[in-house]
Amino acid sequence: MKGPGINLLDRLATLRPGRLGVVLLAALAAILLDSSVSAQTLIEIDRFGAGNAYRPGGPVAVRVIITSDQDEPVPGLIQWETSNPDGDIAANTRRIAVPGRGGVATTWVIADLPSRSDATAVTIEPWIFRLYEYRDGRRIREIASARIDPSLTKPRAAQQTEELAMVIGPNTAGLDGYGPIAGFNHRPGLNEQMVVVPNVSPGDLPDEWAGLAQYGLIVWAANDPSFYPSIIGNKPSIENALRRWIERGGHLVILLPGGSDPWRLGRNEMAFGDLLGELEPIKETGVPLIDALPALSDRPRLRRPDARFDLHRFEVDDLPSAWRPLAGFHPYSAPFDPDSIPVPDDAPPAARQLLVDDGQRAWEASKPPPVIYAVRRDVGHGTLDVVGIDVADPDLRVQQAPLLPATSTFWNPILGRRVFTANPPALAQLKNDRRLVPPGIIEDIGNGTLVSPVISLSGAAATGLLVGVMLFASYWLLAGPLGYAILKRGGLQRHAWTAFALCGLGFAILAWILGRISIGQSAPMKHLTVLRHVYAPSDEVSAPSLDRAITWFSSQLSGYGLASVEIGEDDSNDLLSHFSPPPNGLERTFLDANRYDVPFESRNGHEVPARATSAEFFADWMGASRSPNQIWSSTIRVDPDDPVRVFRTSDGRLEIDGTLINASGILLSNILISITDSQRTATLPLGLDGLPSLGSDAAITDVPPNLGLLFARAKPWLKDEAWDLGTAFPRSQILRSIGPNSLGGELGDLFQVNETLADIAVGRNLSEGEREKNLQGLSLFGMLTPPQIKTNRDSRAGGSQFQRRLARSIDLSRRLVEPNLVIMAFAYDAPCPVPITINGELQAGEGIVMLQWIHPLPVDVDLMVPERNEQFDPKSIDGDIDDLDPKDGVAAAWR
């Protein structure tokens, strides 16, 4: 006998022919089945969000990788399935060319994430992706599907209460001072933390601006070939996405490296060449770092006092018309020494003084001019900054402990922030000394209660339901007991069936008529809109010519099936999505979940499920307003015969002249005006604990970067009314850094934390005044009073902070670090300035419009560059910073 190791061919030889054929067929089927399973088309993702980071409550881009097993290339459609706030399934689709067997295709797909109080909740469940063959606008067959766990990409999660910033560069460039720190649930001294995502390659960015919409700031530090703009030289879709992102309110900051010139400025040969082409900075090599230290830090000492670095500066007189100076510093100049003036020994005192005075004037004239190291231009409604100091350069950063730059010193005047960023050692010391302000009340000025009560159509739905109930009740009474009683009273019971039939026919006709009337009527719509307009003289071609608006709206969608909703006029850069009110979306969802497509190329409008009820949406739009009766065809006009002028009197007081005209076509009320000056606020001295102080034991919060004023107009502004700004002030005012009549003081008085723990526990609806105040606060969020950091030992008095979960794009704070006149006003019962089309019909709607009107003012460079503090003089900074002790009276060095 043969053992168990018998040869397979010998065993097959013993089988009869019929049985042999069956075995061979079974083996062949098993081989084919095994090959089809092991070599199927694969769907994977390697980025969940741009930079592999995300925040709930808005669009997020996912990079999909498809490894094909198709016999030949086919046109395809990739689909990412998500749930909208009503519980319906949105198929977020994008066309893609599926390669032949072994080929790999990569693309980005964009979908809206729901609002969640815990950001990680959106990555708990797997997401479903499907790939179809797609021809002639139809799905032909499903090629592959996958349930993908997004947490496998290890994305960085930002809460809805946190800001998200990206650095295309090797490190955080000093922005980490705004971010979370170990040992604290929330970084003390900040209303809002910033989650910074560094080390992002430009080639890994999405090719559509909506994929970048979750970021308010992108810093580009091209000091390494891995981050050169040439990487996207053959990827125009990425450059276009970045450009659209800036135009719609984004803030791009380019840090020029001290060594090479990867941007090839002045030659229009690289990304954004048309925007940067005329900009020609002057490179300075071997600049003493101590010269620039006041712009980089509030501490005077360096690891190497003789450290030098390279920078780029800008000549103000040579700047192209689209650009304006943003920041600068005064380099060190040896103080005037009267003894250095040669004076004859026999010169009388008057002559001696005359020679000294002449020498001092000559010394003043010979002082080096200020170094302008940062410039800015508007791009649409966004901002492009070019900064000549590369704060992402590791060699520069290590010149001070912990690292340069000090976040609030360098970044506040660029980003529009009003915070003092104490470093971890200082905060840990306060915590150990039990002098850190404990957590307290959080005023959430941007959540669902700001919007939902304004746009809710529950009243209209309730009216329709009430009419239906009353119609049915009337039918039941007339066709039933009441009708029979009437017939019995007249002895006509024998006609009951006839009366019943006629009654049914009559009510059917009535119901049909009411239904036709409701269908024929325009769909009701309510909205809350923030409209922004940046004023520019008609000959200023570089200024934005289109308004920008974000709007939340609710509309009645008649019938059942699919309804078409679209914003704008065929501009695919506009964004439309269902509104998911924070913190956790809608409380109700429909049981009958429907499916609908959200095509990648038409995110400005698509068909959505309709159930003869209302649905809530959010729109991000830019264009020319269209509404009835020419309302919003304009906003505020400047009288050409009396333009706006803001100037200083000889004693330093601020005065304003000019005439504005309300050309919006509607009455404006609750008007708030902000004026910011070129002059920077005085730097607050630091106490022994490294916190800002005015000599008292309690540290104060930081102040806005620029001097300015905030005031309100006492009465509404009538349509077509002219307003003489000279009457805005009862008298000219002196600008101050702190205290009464200061911008910081006025902001602190106007925006205060008013909620109590009871309010938070039970929840409450906002009054009209509170809603206006919250919208104004969201418009100036970066300038709101930050939380206190230090308190008396063992104090139980909790601090307070402001918080937001939505409407980040309406923040105007970076406008307040430049000379600007900003007007915020409200219009009620107003048509929506955003063109919204529902089932092919333009809807004006009715609701609240907040107008943000911005008038840029000229920059005074002499005022913009702060005077140099003598603490940064070389004679004051001898010694090694590593030898400093926090207790020796210079604890600012370890801040």
C-alpha cells in the first residue's frame, strides 16, 4: 500500500474519466475564485483632512488611493457616503479615471462632517467608499467597495472650539505658543487654542479650496527643498485651490528663507507669480540678531549676543501699489553722546550748547531708517503676507530659550491676536504656587442657538399641519355625526350616503385647491446672513470687487422626492451644505433615510431629499448680490466730494472727517464702528513671574496690537441718509494703549461674559440684543479680552473665557492690526443678499443681515514701527541666557 504521501498524479490516474472531469472542474473553479479574491480592486485612504488633520462641523477632504485590477482602463466614479443632519445618505462623488490592472489612481474626495462636541466621535465608525464604472452620467456597475476606519491614518483632531493652522515647513514657526500644552486642559490666557499642523508638503494639499476651508491660516516656510513651491509647479490645481482659499478669506503667510530664493521673486516664474511678480525685497546678510530682537521677543538676552542672520527688507517707496507695509523694527543705534561733540575749550556755554544741539540733530539724521520686514496685500477677501524673517529657521529659533520667536510678540501683529502667550515653565510655576486662575464660566458666543431660532420654519410647518388637522376634523364632522344630525333633523336620513359622497367630493376638491395654492406659492425661506464689503476707490483695480457672505437659511421643500437647491450663479467655488448646528447637530432625524448625490464639481448646488417640510442649509458665497427692489445692490457709499480722512492733531488726538451714505436700500441699526491707527500699542513690562504687569501684583491681560477706538452710533441709519463722520465724535480723543478710551478697554466694556452656570445648565434662547452682541463678538473674536492668568494665592474665583464653534470666517481681527475703518450694522426683515434658487425659482427670503463694511486707511510707517526699547541695547544683554535664574529679577528670560 502507498502511504499518505501518495503522488497526486498517481491518484488521479486511478479515477474514472467522468469523475476525473468533475475533480478538474472543481479545482479550476477554486483557482479562479481564489485569484479573484486576492487580486480585487482596492480602495484605501492615506489622508483624513488636509495635512491629515480635521475638525468636525464642516468640509473635510480625504485622499483616496485606488489600486486597480481591471482588465482595461475605465471611466469611474468614487463615492464617499456620509449622513446629513436629517439622517439621509449623501453620496459625495468625484469622477476618476480607473487605470488598468496594477495601476494606481489617487484623488481627493470632499464631504461635510457633522458637528460633534468630541472631535474623535467622527472617526469611531468606519466610512463607506464605493467605486463605480461611470459612463454617460450613469453608474454602470460597482467595481469595488470598502469600509474604511479613518483612525488608521492617525489624523490630528481639532475640536470645534479650536482653531486649525497649517505650516508648510519643518516646524511650527513659533505658532505653538497658541496651542495646547501638557498638564492643562486648556492653555491659560487664551480664549481659543490653535492646533498647528506642521511639516506638510505642498504636493500633499487638496486640489479644491473646500478641502482647505477648515484652516484659517497657512504659513509657508520654504527653507528646505521638501517645501519649495516648485513642487506644485506641475500641479496647477493645487495652486488654484490655494488661490481660491485666499480669495474667500484665507490668510497665507510666506516666510522668505534667508538663504536661497525658492519663490524667484520679481520674475513671475513660480507659484503665485502674478501676485508676487512685482515684489522685490532686498536681501541683507549678516544682520545682528539683536537688531531684530524687539520684533521677535519680549526678552532681551540671546544665547550668543553676537549672533547674526539673513533677512529680507522692503523699501516702502518701491512697493507695488497692491502692497502695503505691515511690520518693522528700528535697528540698534548707539545713543547720542554729548561728549563726542568736539567743542573748543574756550567756547562760551551758549556756543557749546549750540554745537551740541547741532551734533544731536546730525546724529538723529544719521540714525538708520526702520527695517520693514513684512508687507501685505489683499487677494479677494483674503490676505497674502510676505515676511522677510524666517522664524521657521532652526538656527534662528535656538538663539533664545525656550525658542524664538515669542509667539505673541511676533505673531500677534500679523495674525490679529490679543493674547499673551506665557510659556509652559511660567504656567507650571503659577500652578505649583496655587496662583493660576482656575477654570470658570465659558461664554459660548458661537453655537447652534445663535442661528437655529432665527431660521427655524417650525411655525410655518405648524400652521400647515394645523390647517390639515382642521380640514380633516371638519370633514369628519360634516361627513359623520354633524351631517347625520342635520339630515335627521330634516327627515332626510335616506340621503345619508349621497350626502356622505358629496361631502367627500367637496373636501377632496378643497384639499386639492389648497394643495395647488401651496405648490404655486414661493417656498418660504428664513435666513441669517453676514455680508462683507471692502471699500475701494473705483480706480483701485487691485481691490476686491465682489462681496462675500455666509448665510444660514431654512426653506420649505414642497413635495416628496428630490428638490433642487443652488446658491450663486454657476460658480462651483461657492459652497452649499446642510447645516449641522453645534455642538452635536440636530436632535431629530427622519426614519426613512434617502440617498442623494453631492457631485465634487457642483458643490454650489445639487438635489436634496424633500419631505414636504423644511430643511436647514449653510452657504459660503462670493459674488454680486441679487435681491428685490435693489436692496443690497450696494452697501455703504463714500461721498466723492467728502472722502473719509482720519488724522492726528498736533497734540496727538484722533479726528475723523468724511461723509458716508447708506446705499444698502434698507434701514441699518445697532451700528458699531471701529477705527484702528497705524501706531502700535506700548509693550507692557514683564514682572518677576514673566507676565505683563503695571507694577501691581496681579498680571493683566495683553492689549490689542494697535491703538484704536470703538464706539456706537446712537440712532438707526435711514436708507439713503448721509452721515457726516465729523459728528461721530463729540470731541477729538487721545488714543491710549490701556484704560479708558483705549481699544482694549472699550472692547472689554462692550463684550463681557454674562452667562451664569444656571444659564449653561438649563440653556436659554438669546434675545435680539444678545444675538447682535454675539455676532459682533464673533466679528472681533481675536481682539476679545483674553482670560486672566494669575490671581491671588488659593483664590477660588474662576476665570472666564469666550468660545466659538462656528462662523470663524466672519472674524475681522486681522483688519485691526492695520489702519481701517470698520462698520458693523444690522438689517431686519431683509431679503437675503445671496442668490438662492430652489427648484429653479430665486428665493429672496426674509431674515437678519449683518453688514461688515471695511474702509482701508493709509499706513503711517513712522507710527507703525514702534520705538526701540532700551532693554534690547547690547550693553544690557551681556551674559549667557542659560545662566539666568528666575529669581534674579529677570524671570522674563524664562517666559
